[in-house]
Amino acid sequence: MTEEKHTPGPWSFQPSESGDVIWIGNEGENAACVPGYADHPGNIADARLIAAAPDMLDALRKIAAIEDLYEGTDWQEIEEARLIARAAIAKATGG
């Protein structure tokens, strides 16, 4: 596997004090920002989705690593991937 080139997760988001951007990152380490927050309140949905990206990547990696979906599958791995995926969906949608 190649070395990660992004800010490691988990990520969260926080509007700036001026409200003009939403900073996204991990414990003070900024990974991205969504500009124009004050002008476009819908950007909070974009920030949620971006903040969920590391969690979604983790779930996809776990799902992709499952060799066989029917015979010989480690069902515990599948359930773990499903839990991570559900948590990422909730994080991305604010639910």
C-alpha cells in the first residue's frame, strides 16, 4: 500500500470565527476549507461530506479487502466494515 498523502483522520469541521470559511481537519491540522460559508449556508453539507472522507476511505478499504462475499468470508470483517460505513454516512449527512 502506498504512503498516505492526506491529513490522517478522523476529521471534523468548524466554522471560522468570521463565518467566512469552514475549516476541516484533525486536531488543529487543517486538511481543507470550504470558502464562502457566510454566503452559502449549504456549504455545511459539503463540510460534513469532506470531514467524513477518511472514514469512508477506511470502510471502502475494508470492503475491498474481503476476498469472497459468500464462502469463506470472515463475517466479523463485513460487520466491522458495515459499522464504519454507517458511521461515515451519518457523519457525512449530519444524521
